[in-house]
Amino acid sequence: MKKLLAGLIFAALWGSGAMATKLGIKVVQPFLLINARFLLAALLMLGITLGFKKERLPKAGEWKALLICGILSMGIYPTAFVFAMKNVTAGIGTLGSAACPLLISVLNALWLRQKISWQVWLALLLGLLGVATAIYPLLLQAQATLGGVMLLALSMLCYAIGTVYYQRVDWQLTRMSINGWQVLVGGVCLLPFTLVGYQAQANTYELTFYLSVFWLVVPISIVAVQIWLYLLKAEPTKASLWLFLCPIFGFLYSNLMTHEPITLYTVIGTSLVLIGLYIGKR
């Protein structure tokens, strides 16, 4: 029950990322949104781990792993995703998370030499089929550019590689410490691009910006990532199955905030995703 509840909370929070990003980049530049999110999240998490919990600094070998994970998962991935969201709808953006479980499983099989059962493959297939069914009517109406789709694919590939690499490291740090240092690495790497490309007239510091940053920092960068790292440690192969639920939550948020319709395709797709999750968890 603990893993089930953790997976559901993770999917609900992670599935809101596309909508929060879409709203944020309507009022500020993409790099500014990313950096504001990462630097605030790093300040909060490292303040807790170093200031209150008195945890140690990373050692020499750990810095290398943190740098690689930070660049992949907190540098290239969010940058490509945010710029992709400027050229695709929030509905299509949620499709990207559906590709991650398959990519993670394939990379696990190739790099970690993990044996994947036919039940997990069936669950992955049903999950992809369910998400494709749910998003089908949106694809017919959505406006997207080839560049936006390619950036979305690049972001998901980097996230999958970063996840598999994270699983290979024998971490001696706490999950919050790992997350905090990764986020700081990503923010520092992107800071020069933010400063060079900053245009004051392109940014409007209104309530939408602050709410978007808050949501991306606390529920997603801190809470959701902490749960994700817990799931990766508890069940490395099956953890990725929870990403299948993220697009479903994304559709619900899109319906509530932008009135995208929930159709019969959405219901059928959701059912296939839940069946796939059940088979995979069994």
C-alpha cells in the first residue's frame, strides 16, 4: 500500500508539470522559468540537508555522478521539455512521459543486464496503447512543429538515460541531498544562458509566474522527485510503470484549466493504462 500510494501521488504531481510549464512560459522566458525553479528548489533542499540535518558534502567520486545526473536530468531534459512546450500543446507534452517507461526498460536491459518478464513487457505495451488511445483525438486537432516534437523526444531520452545511470550508482547520500545537488548542478549549468538571453520586456512578473514557479519547485522538483527516487530504489524496473499514469492526470488538468474535452478515447485509454499497471505490479 505504501508503494501504491507513493506511485499515485507521484503520477498526480508529475502529470501536472506540463500544464504548470505551459502557463509559466506564457509570461516569462523559458530559461528564466527553469532557473528560478531550480535555484529555489536547490536552496530549499540543501538548506534542509546541510543546515538542519547537518549532512556531509559529497565526496570526490560522488561529484562525478551528481554532475552527470544533474546535466542529463536537470539540465538537458527540462530545457528541451520547456522549449518543446512552446511548440506543442500540453496534451501532446504529456505523451512524452509515456515513452519513458519503455526507454528506461530497454536501457536497463542493455546496460544493467536486467531480465524483464513478459508481464512487464505486456504492461508496457498496454500502457503505450492506452496513452495513444487517450491522446488520439488531441493529435488530430493539435498544432505542433517538427522541432517541438524532436525536442520533446530528446528531453525524454535524456531523462531515461539519467534514470538508468542513477540506478547504477551506489549512492551513500540521502535522497534529498542527491536531489538538491542535482538541481543545483542543472541550475548552475543553465544560468549563463539565462543571463545572456535575458530580455526585460519579454517577462511579466505577475501571479501566474509566481504560482507556476511555486508549483514547479515544491510539489514537482522536491516532493515528486523525492517520491520518484524512493520508487526507483524500492522497485527499479517497475517504478517506470507509474509514468504511464502521468498523461492521464495531465488530461484531467488540461480539462479543468483549459477545457480540453474528456472523450470516450480518454476513458478507454485510462482503462488500458490501469490494466497495464495492475499486470506490471503483479
